[in-house]
Amino acid sequence: MARMRWRAQKSAADRQLSNWTRRRVLSWSLFVLAGVIAVQHVVAHGGFQPLPLSMGWQDLLVGYPMAAVLAVAGAIALDPNPRI
């Protein structure tokens, strides 16, 4: 009986750790993507345009606002106790 209770507690802890690990991977992936977008934006303003978009579309779609949105989403996903 005590062994079954220990297994149930262990599986609950494993589930919680698995969810936390998955959320950490998601949040750090969003942070990295935000960094890549910000670097691409700086490079595009330097004159090199790796994307076949006009500068106006790059500012709207792949500029600092999008990098900021992804960074905020990553910060929200990193919270171990989400309140949403």
C-alpha cells in the first residue's frame, strides 16, 4: 500500500517536472528566436537585406516589436506558476 502511494507521488512529481521542462524549452526557444529577429533587424538597417521584403514590411513584421512580443511570450512561458 505504501509502495503504491510512493509510486503515485513519484509519477505526479515526474509529470510536474516534465511540464516544467517542456515550458522551459518553449520559453528559451522564444527568447532565442527574439534574439535572432533583433539581430536580423539590426543587420537589415545596416544595409544587408537577407529577406526579400521591403524595409517597411521588415520593420512591421520582423522588427523590434516582433522581437519584443516573442521575448514577452517567452517570459510568460517561463513562469513556473502561470496565473492565466
